[in-house]
Amino acid sequence: MSLKLQLDGEAWLAVLGDLAQALGKEGPPVRLCLIGSAACLFGGMEGRTSSDLDIWKPASDYDRRELQRAAEDAGLLFDPKQTLDPGQPYLQLVEPGLTQMGEFEPVFLDRLGRLHLYRPPMENLIAAKLIRAEPKDLADIQFLASRHRPDLNRVREIVGRFNAPARERASENLVYLQVLKT
């Protein structure tokens, strides 16, 4: 039995620094919109780790071959579809489907050379985590809500605009927002 490699926010920042270096200095900015655990990882959530960084394709701008080459040069798997090496972190490209984010204007996180990092607004991240609402997602929601004080009515609006069946699953899990109000 092999254990899956899990990196915290500090380790992921070092990996992203390696990715930025592998991209080189020449060329246009590489814009990645990070979803999933990234806001918690880089927001300082104690104990939060991940083996991957999810990249929301619709809000990102990059040359696929250049990003893949740089990711591999930095020791990352790039958008694996089949088999994962449990000891190697990876970048996962995510498109709308099971995952829903709603409409948003990306929020700037950081710049490392040509690598520009963004995330969705907290309300969109929380709404997306309500789709699955597994224990890790609920812990993320609680952390994000305590750290950023999101507009919970806005979260409800975003959920209401998701495509089915994500809208139904997230709507059922809106009850978890009531706990955040107390």
C-alpha cells in the first residue's frame, strides 16, 4: 500500500515557484485560475493538504504544450486522466460538468514571474464545495467562511444558477450554511 503525496500551502508555493522558473522569462503571462483546495492551502488553513491543484479552464489562459512541458520539468504530472503516481503531485484541468463554479470575475492571488495565479470569489468556491459536501469540503467551507465572511445570500444565488444535477445536490446541502450564521 502506497500513501498519496499530500502538499501543504507552503510546499505548493515552492512547487509553483519551480513551475514559474520552468516557464522561463520570455512570453506572455500564464494565467491559472485555481479552484478546489487552493484557497484553503494558500489561505493558511492548518492541516490542509492536497496532492493536486485544480485549474478552472474557462478562467485560465495558457498555451497547453508550454504549460505541460513546464509542469513536467517542475516534477508535476499534467492533467492525468488515467493513472496517478501516488508520489507525484499534479495539475488537473477542470471544465464545467460535474464541477460548477458559476459566473465570476477571477480574483488575483499572486504572481511568480510569468505565472499569474487567480481564484474565484469565495462565494463561488463555497457554492462549488456544496455540490459534493464531503467532510473535507465542509471543513473548507467553514474555514473560508470564518476567514473571508462571504455573502451567504450570494452563495445561494450562485447555487441556483448551477446546471442540474449539481444545482439539486448543492441546494440540498445549503442547510450547512445555516450553521455558519451562528
